[in-house]
Amino acid sequence: MRRARPGAPPRGTGSRALTSVGAGADFVDASDDQATEREPGATDEELTRSRLWHITLSVSGGETPLSEVRRGLEQLAHDHPFLLTSRYANDHAEIRYWEEARDLHDAAAVALRLWGEHRSSARLPPWEIVGLEVIDRQTYHLRIAEGYGPPPAAPVGVHPY
């Protein structure tokens, strides 16, 4: 994924780029018990830990030829390399990926911009977002271990329903 300051256009285009919330120096993997190094003078309120969030974005709209939907989703996967898997039909699609963010609000905000900000560059169908699920990494793995929720995103890639 391209990381840039918000509002900075991607090289060679005149449109805004999708930006992600960066981990920063205070990122600690949830499975890592080591303490983070503090910046001099930083307080606990200033150090907000970034986490991984599993995103499932559902979009839907008018019928579009399957070949165009597939091509658009493949371009989106190329533009947004953290995309895990996409499933599609001629009138809806589901996109699953991991996002790194400080909290659920930041992860959801980035996810809700994904489709619209890549619509023209990836030539995606003019569909609207009809569903969004954002869960933390621990919840995702707990669901999988208990046999609930969607199976792990395998095989990775763009696939028809």
C-alpha cells in the first residue's frame, strides 16, 4: 500500500490516494510481550498502540459484466497489496484484507474510503458499500479456532462466488 500524507496525489495522477494509518514507532504486536521503547517525555496517553484489524467490505449495485468486475478487483489488489481475497458476482463483491490502525474508528474510516478512492484508478463498478465488518486480530483468530465466522482468506486472490 502506498503511504503518503493525507491528500497527496499519487504520482502521475490528479486524484487523491488512499492512505493508511501508519503504525508509528509505538507499534507493538499483540502477541509480543516486550515493552515498547518510549519517546523522551511521552506519556501513556500519547502512546497509542496500533493493532491489526480484519476488514470485510461488501459492495453492491447494478449488474456489470463479470470480466469487468474481475479486472477491476485484480487492479485493486495490485494497487492495494494488503488485499487478501475478493469474491465477486455481476452485482456484488466482498473484499477481505488486514488494516493496521490505532483503533476501530481509524480502521473503519480507511475501509470506508477504499472503494470510492480506487473507483476511478481501478475502474471499479459504480457500486455502493452495503456492509462493513471490522474485527481485531484476536477476535478473528478466536472465531476461526471455534469454527465460527468466515474461514481464513484462502486461496488468496480474486475469485467468483
